[in-house]
Amino acid sequence: MANVMIIGAGGVGRVVAHKCAEVRDIFGEIVIASKTLEKCQNINNEIGGVAKTEQVDANDSKQVVALLKKHKSDIVINVALPYQVFSIMNACLEANVHYLDTSNDETVETIKYSYKEQWEYKDRFEKKGLTAILGSGFDPGVTGVFCSHALKHHFDSIEYIDIFDCNGGDHGMPFATNFNAEVNIREISQPGFYWEKDQWIKTKSMEIHFPWDYPEIGVRESYLLYHEELESLAKNLGSQGLKRIRFFMTFSEEYLTHLRVLQNVGMTDIVPVEYKGTKVVPLDFLKQLLPDPASLAKNYKGNTCIGNVIEGIKDGKRKKLYIYNICSHEESYKTTNSQAVSFTAGVPAMIGAMLVLRGDWKKPGVYNVEDLNPDPYMDALNTYGLAWTEKWL
């Protein structure tokens, strides 16, 4: 058995804790750490009190180091804010602890969504004999493993990848985000990008869209966005015949109308404004007004559907494969007190950590999930609640 520290006690952290508690033969001591101790304690109560809880400011690398050493942690599952990636990675290096996250680094001041600086840690983790797994949520995460699985088992080369992400559920609120509002709105309000013929193509936000028929949900308008797995997949598959990769997500017209109004009045800006002598970031203020994403879970109805349409060549013939997962909001709440958006991110985080500790993915250096053997990951998805389906188109 090994010791795991989960840093972050939001919706995804809740799912990670529930799932780690299901696999006690791998995860011996479970520590849940967050800036808000009460959130950690609430999650621990849900899983029968099997974890330990700690308060930590994840921006302070020294605090994280002290906690890791105190609990003799073997791996960190980082589901905190993306602004805290490097303070936690640096702490892992100092404390000799493996690392895993679900999204790449960000800064408060800029929107970039790039793995480049994390990839530069490769030599440092190699020299320490430590493994760092980047982006082991669903997207990024499972979507990358779907690609490596398809290349290993179904294609000689992959030429086109379209990733489709649909939340077909209804939480009953006029406007709310399914995860951290600040991160969510920054992500979808930036310009779109996709990779084609060895270059990045920039589009206006929500400029490219078309209807897609999602299994068990139906037809939904799907909008091209930039998502971080495009960067790693273009890098890792670009030399193996990949010609284009894109990412699409669904939004209701009601959601987009609210978002446009908020953008037009400046409420999605990340540049501070002065109000009565105080510097205020509009988006940060908006986050405080919107519902806590975790609070949506109880009343959420319907399914999510996330998957990849992959086109390539096998034995000289062109083939097209759709690999996807359907996840129920209601079932997610029954098993983890979370909605499906958190569930689909939290389960893969546990799986990635489990594979490192089990030895399947224990390899010194810094890796995206598609760099590693997809088979044990795909098997674990079926075991721990994210069954996948393959369909030839």
C-alpha cells in the first residue's frame, strides 16, 4: 500500500477521495488537503472517515513540502487550481513524491493553456526517479488515452481527430458553471484554435460550430474551442501522420446568451478594475455570485457524453471510429455526491495515480497520458464507473 495526498476539495477532489477509498489495497493512507479545512472534513465524513484532513495554502510550496513529509506521501493528486501547478510540482520534487494533475498550468494574469513549461520539468523528475503525469482527467486525460488505444489496436496511422464533449444534463439553474467558474469562463471565452497541417489555426470564440448527434442525448450544437489536450496530442501524434485535431463542446443558447451579456458588460475580464478604492477582478467577483458547482449535483438530471471521432488508415484502408463514454448525473450523485462533470474528471485522476503506484505507469520523467500504455487505463475505466463504447462510422 502507498500514501496519497489529494490537494483540492472541490467537486473533482470529492470524487477522487471517494474512488481512492474504494481501492484501499493501493491507497493506504489518504490525505485530503485544501485551503478550506471544512470542505476536506465534509468529504472525509462522506467516505466513512478513512482519510486524514489538512489545511494548506497550495500557493506556498514550503507548506506543501511540510505536509508531504509529515504524511510520507508517495504521490500527490493535484486537483487544486491551475495557478498552483508549479508550487505543487516543486514541492513534489523537494519531498521526493510522484505527481499527477488533471489540467495544465495557468496564471491569474494571462490565459495560455500550455504544457510547455511543465514539459520542461522532465529532466528534473527523471533525475529524482519520479513520475509526473499531466492531464489525467477526462478531457484532457481519457480523450488522450482513447487516441493511444485506437492507434495501438485499430489503426496503423491516425490522420484526423475530433473530440466531442456534451453535457446533456439539466441542473435547473438559469446560469451556472459545472466546475470552477473562473477557470470555466476563461476557457470558453478565449479565441478558438485547432491544429492542421503542422500549424495552429486561430478562430474567433464560438465561430465554428455544427450539430452533432450524441448517443443517448441527441443532436446538440457543438462549438470549436481550444483545449489543452490538442497541444500534447498534436505534439505526440503529429509525427505519426496526424493531419488535423479539433475539440468541440456543447452549450445551450440560454447559456451563450448569459455569457454574451456578461462579456459585453466586462464581467468576464481578468484585468483588475478599481471600485471604491479597491482593486477588483470582474471575473473573480462574478465567481462569488454564481452557484458553487458542487451545489448543482443534487438536482442534476441527464447524461454527459464525451468521446473521440478518429479517422485513419489500417492495412491500407480508411476507417473511422467513435470511442465515447456516457455518464449519468444521477448515478454520479448516488455514488460520490457529485455531478457527472466532476465524476468524469475525478475517476481518471484516481486511475492514473493507481497505475503509477502499481507500477504500470511508473516511469521517471514528465508524461501526458497518451505517452503511456493505454491498456490498463482502459480496463480501469470500465471497472471504476466510466465504461466506454466503440462504434465504427
